[in-house]
Amino acid sequence: MNDETAIYTGRAAPDAAADRGWLLGHFKEPGDPRHSEDVEIKWGVHPRGDERARWVTGERRTALQVLISGRFRLEFPGRTVVLAEQGDYVVWGRGVDHSWYAEEDSVVLTVRWPSVPGYRADPPTSVPPAG
């Protein structure tokens, strides 16, 4: 990799929109400076009412989530955390199940490590009416 291909510049919103919010992680092509098996970074833009399709269980990563704007709720077994002011953040470790809900239009920055496959929650698919 030469100096030119070792550097990537971009804008979080359009780059994130191209890959479900993720800016960096194992899912980027090898050779891309954004490819990493050590860490994942997401610029999450969530409209009010957006929620995770299902809980993450058996978590094998540590995560940090920072509120950029809005109001964002994280659900953990036996505990709810609301990120309400810019810069509010929460960290959770391996083995902590979780889910989330956007109480207002929200932008959150998520950092997870290590970057491992297997946690994608696809949105529910609509079923065509019978008949």
C-alpha cells in the first residue's frame, strides 16, 4: 500500500449511508484503509422511533456509544440508559446483551472492538398479502 492508498478522507453521513452506518471494520475490503479486524466505527443516524430489530445476545465485543445529537435509549438486562445530552456516553463489555431505541431523531457514534462478523440484524422483511 502506498501513501496515497493508505489515506482515506470522507464525510461520515454519506460514507455511513453506503454501509448501514459503518465507517470502519472487518466488512470493508482488505486493502481499504477502513478495513480493520481490531475495531469497528459507526456513524448511526436514527429517526425518532427507530429501534434495533432484535436484541444482541452473546456479545463478544466491548462497545462505546457517544451521543452526537438527539435522545437515544439503550436497553440492557435490568437497566436502561438514556443518552440525552451531547457527549453522553455508555460503555459495555463482552457478554452484555443489549438493544436500542431512538427517542428523538438521533446521531450516535459507536466504537466496538474487536471487529468480528455475526452481529448484523437485518430489518424485518415485509410479507406480501396472501391472495
